Amino acid sequence: MKEITLTLKRELHLPVEAGEISPDKFREKSIGEIEGIKIWEGNRQVALADIFKVSENSGGSGDEVTIRVVGNAAKVRKIGYRTSSGSIIVDGNAGMYVGEEMSGGSILVTGDTGSWLGTKMKGGQIEVKGNAGDYVGAGYRGTTLGMKGGTILVHGNAGQEVGCWMTDGTIRIKGNTGLMPGIHMHKGTIWIEGDCEGRAGGQMRGGKVIICGKTPTVLPSFAFEEIREKVKIGEEKIQGPFYVFSGDMNENGKGKLSVNAPNNPQLKWCEKYVEA
Amino acid sequence: MTELLIRNGFVYDPLNGIEGEKADISIRDGKVAESVGAGATVIDATGMMVMPGGVDIHSHIAGSKVNAGRILRPEDHEKDVERHTPITRAGTGHSIPSTFTTGYRYARLGYTTVFEPATPLLKTRHTHDELNDTPIVDKGCFPLFGNDWHSMEYLQQGRIEECAAYIAWMLRATKGYAIKLVNPGGVEAWKRGRYLVGLEDRVPNFDITPREIVRGICKANQLLHLPHTIHVHTNDLAKIGNYQTTIDTMDSVRGLGGDNKPVIHITHVQFTGRTGSAWHNVGSGAPEIADYVNKHDHVTVDMGQIVFMDTTTMTADGGFQYMLYQLSGNKWMNFDVEVETGAGIVPYRYRRNNYVNAIQWGIGLELALLIKDPWRVYMTTDHPNGGDFTKYPKIISWLMSRKAREKSIARINSIARNKLDLPDIDREYTFSEIAVVTRAGTAKALGLKQKGHLGVGADADVAVYNLNPTKIDPSRDYRLVRKALKKAAFTVKDGRIVVKNGEIVETPMGRTYWVDSQVSEGLMGKVESEMRRTFTEYYTVQMDNYAMDDSELGRSSRVSVKAEV
């Protein structure tokens, strides 16, 4: 059991590319070696110790590594890049690409994160107490492979295009989201407990999007299927009732879009298609 | 006066009949010399292999469609980023490297000359802008003919001489090096929503067939005395059973050359060598094509080998790219270049366990192994269509080692494995043959007399690989071959050391070759006045603004020839 605390020494003005902050990279290293790890600040390479004060609390057994980042790390990108085990706790904000390509372990951010949270993630858990930016669990621009597994939980709001090109895994947003959650998604689940700005599930081919709050309308390329009292996500049952649509018909998709009925009276027209 | 001595290496210089003999290469002022003084810089190549710098005959490295491919694929660059160094610029790579990175990577492989094989006439200025930013290597480009209204009109009227004069004007205007034909007539048909099949279909609005275009342009090429033959991407590319079209195309110009000289180069034959009647029974047409090439002297070909990877396909053959989009469902682009040509781009991943891809992989290698004369088959991947050029060492190891092939064969789709002849082919290339298919043969085909060999007076483009051909057996130690060829120990360009131990140490500007074929003034005057009229009718660009000036090339190298007309 090894706990390493990284405390920000100064306010950051330039973006810091810190993919090295990961339990996998720290496991075999001594404090001195960790301090010497090279990261990029703007266009310069600096040592980790130039930006963070590094301290270690060893105790207990096992080789589990926990990294605690303290301070406003909103400019620090790629925290937890390719993490496969161990945990990271960011006490404050984190920048873009938190948990990029992670395959296991857990990341907890107590503040907000930037965009591309959990991009190309394969496994593990990410929890954000604050808000997340755009492209939660998405793939890189141009690619057709987004998040492949694992879970992302955001207590606050998320931006646009949550789960873009998602191919598996679960994303749960307790707050609201911007436009187009689940765009291009193939599989997996996006559960939005708050409102959605609209166009949910555009070009989706499979998977589930569940909206418990309000959404202005549903894309015309979605076909109404039925009204359901409850929607299941794994073991969990979410109380509805929900209007359930399937689509996106433009892509010959078989995705399921569930929109809470009482919160969206503008979709009442669906009810006339329900067979008595 | 700068002098360089490459001492004690095992030299492979097939054009001068040197096969792995220990020799010193003396270099003075960028040329290979008889001897040098005692003050010369010495490269100790003891226990290493010395070859002329590589010459790539077909690699899409610059131009509007290459750049469109870069724009289409941010995810391709993301996985391959090169940081800047004090000498080199930052860049991105993978299947469509940025211009500077392209130059560096070729130099690291020991290549010093590269030709961009398809550039729309109208957009060649863009191509040259990118070539100017491609450091180290010498380069040139092949403008596209055969779907442009001008040449089709001249050929339709049977005015071969005027067509030749028009081509000469265009090559001078676009600073092109050779004539490229892509799906002759077929792209024009595709732009009208139609496919041509075989060589006898008529091009819509032009009373002409692909066969007539190929024959006509081939004759024009000879009238102009261009250094390279016509460079042809045949009709029906990637269609099932298209090997017959390839053979028909080769046969259509038989007898035009006389004295056994090549008159046609068929490029990336892998894509045009399929047998079968449906996707499930696609097979390799390589034995038939190789048989034809073995029996006829007028054809040269290049492989267009595929490598199992995620790459970006791009060609002026818009119709083919549309078909590939429909097959793959990937994102795509298609272009229409006014009255000249079209183009398309589709990202594609070649998979081992895909039956058709595995057959494709086999066709390329079968071709190279079944064509007996290495001087008429060249190694390419049709970069980036079959894979990027940094995979060349891998292909060389497949050519040199049966064991390396068997290893890959064991991993491909099993139905394809049983269908291919490849497992039964024993042939293994020698280092000398590799030197032919990667530099000597291509230089000869391109008519570059000062390239591809190390005789006195040749350009001092040399690649030194850390590989002792007397100690290793490439058939067994193919991994060592691959490793050594990936990073040249030294690459010398025009007598300057540009790569040392696989790292760039200097980035000089390479030449841009272009051909100026001088047509008689009377004929040129007549054709020019005709073109002036059609230009205002056909083009959005004025004829006076169309031609490029010599000063627009970074380091212009004019190849002057006297035309017959």
C-alpha cells in the first residue's frame, strides 16, 4: 500500500501534459524517481517536482498505489492515462482527458473536469463530483471507437456529445447534458438523470440512452415503440413511465431512447399510437 | 570541395554488376568519383551493406487529395506524433505523414528519390507546394491525363501529334515528370454516374474507348521521348475478375515499342489482379499476369503490396472509392476536378482474417515472386493505399525469406491460405535483387540515368545499412534484415550525410525533376491557340494563370528532351 500525494506548488498558466500521473507508472518508483519524471508544460519539458510537491505515505501491505492530487489542476491534462489498476483522487479540479484509455482502477475528482473525460476508456471507474466538459467517454476526433467499457459517473452536468462513438460501458450523468448525447453510439448505456438539450441519440446504431428530465423533442428519425413503466440498467430499475423510441432509422439503428413521460408532455402525441 | 569516402562496405550496385563485393565509394561534390584525397570525411562501413539511395516509383506523398486525407483523418495522426528536434520539424505520421515527416522517414529508410504518382493537372501547383516542403529526398510528380477533355478530344479525332503537343504543354505548365493514366475514361464516366467495364465501353459524350485512350497516350508518350513510360492504373481496379482487364491493357500497347523496350508501366497490380466471379470466390490472378509479363518485354509493373494495418486509401479513381465506401461504410470523400479528373478517399483497415484482404496480400507477393525478371517488377505499397512506406522493410523480409512468409501465411484467413499459390513458392530474393526492385530497376524505369547506381558520375545518394550480408542468412534471420533496413546506418544525399544511425543530422532541399519535351514551334503554336479557345470554354482558370513558373519549385531540375513532332 503506497499513497503518493502531489500538491500543486504554483498556479499554472500553461497546459500541462501529465500522462505520467498514473499508479502504473508510480508503482515501481521511489520518491526521487517520481520527482524526476519528465512532463510537458507548454512546449517545455519539466520535472514533476517543478510543478508538484511529492510526498509519500506508505502503510499497510499489498502493492496497491493511490495517488492524491491536491490543488487546482484544471490545466493538468491526461491524469490517469492508461491506468490499469490502483486509484487516483483529485482533490479539486482536473483538466482534459482524465482517465484517457484507462483499463482498470478508479479515479475520483472532487471538483470539475475538462472535456474528453474517460475518452477511449476500456474499463475501471471514474467519478466526478462536479461538472464534466464535452465529449464524456467519446473517442478522439475522427475515430469510430469511443469508450469500450467501464463506468463514468458525473454528479454535476456534462457538456455536448456525451458518449460519442461509445461501443460499451455505462455513463451516468446526475445533472443535465448538452446536445447529442449518444451520437454514433453502438452499444452501452447513457443515463441522464437531469435534462438534455436535445437531439439525443443522433445516428446511434445500438445501445441505450435514458433521459429522466426534460428534452425539447426527439429526432424525427426515431420511431416510437411503447410506453414502459420502468427501464432496466443492469440490476437497477428506473421508475418511469418512459416513452421508448428506437433508432436512428437513418443508420438502420437499433438503439433505444427512453424519455421520461411526465416531464415531457410535448411528447404526448406518442400515446395515440399505443395499442389499446 | 567536399569529399566523402565510404570505406570497406559490401556494395550492391546491380546496374554496374557489383554484387556484394567489398569496395570503397568515393564522393566529390555530390557525385560519385574515381577517388578522393586524404582529407575526405570517412564513413567506416566495415561489415555493412552499401546500396544506392532508394528510388520510389509510386508513393502518394503530396497534393490536394493527400492533404484532404490528412484533414479527413485526425485520428490517424493522433497515434503517431513526432516531436521537433533542433534539426527537424515536428510532425504527425501514420498512414499520411505530414510533408516534413515524409522526407525524414524516407531518408531514414535509405530512400533518396520519391515520385508522387497522381496529381490533377489543375492542382499540381498544390502538389509542388507540398513537395517543396518535403525535405531531403529528390522528387517529381506524374500529372493525370486520360480523363481530361483535351486529350480525349484530340484522341477521338485521331490527332495524336496534337495530343502529344498538348501533353508537352501541360507537363511544362505543371512541371510534371511523366504521364499518369487513372482508370482511363472511367473517371469521366463515373463523374456522370456510370461505370465503364473493360476496355471496350464507350466514354459518355466522347466517342472513345479506354483502349483507344491508352494506345493514343502511349503513342504520344513515345513521340515526346519522355524518360518514363506511361504509368497506368488500369480500368476495373479492385473489381472481381479484373486481372483480364490488366492483361488486356498490357496487350493493348504491344508492338508499339519495337526493340523490346518497356512502353507501359502498370502500377499497383495487386489491386488489379483478381480472379473470380463474386466476393466469396475472389482469387489471385498473379500467376496469369506474371506469365504475361514473363513472356512480353514491353511491360513493367509494381506490386502495390498490402500490409495488414489501418490505412487511408486515396486515388483519382472516384468510382472505385465510392465502391469501397459502400463496402466498408467508412467515412469518405469524393472530388470532381473540373474537366480533368476526379478523386476519392476512404480510410480502410486490412485484416488478416478477412478473406479478400488475405487474398490481396497474397497477390502482391505472388506477383513479385512469379515475375522472373526483377528489373520489371518493383516494390511499392502504393503508399498509403496498401500500407505506409515505412513498412517496406517488412515486405523486403517477405520477399527474402520463405520462413517470414510462412509465418504470416499461418496467420491469414484459412480459406484464402488454401486458395493461394503463395505457400508453394520457394523463391527468395537476394540482396542484389532487392537492390533492383527498390532502386536500380525503378531508377531505370524512370529514366533517371544518374540515380540507382554508384558508378562514377552518378548522384552521390547512398544508403548504408548495418547488416553484414556475408554473416547473416536473410532467409533465416529475416528479423535482423527488417531491423537493419528500418533505420539506415547512414544515408548520404548528394554527398552530404543526412542520416546517421537512423537519426536525421541534416535536412537539405531535394530537387524537383520535371520534363521539358520540346515540340516543334509550328505544332505548339497551333495547339496553343486551340487550347486558348477551349480554356475559356472549359475552365474556371485563365490559361495565362494556369502555368507554373520555374521559380515556384524549391529546387527545379529540368530534364530536357527533344520530341519527334
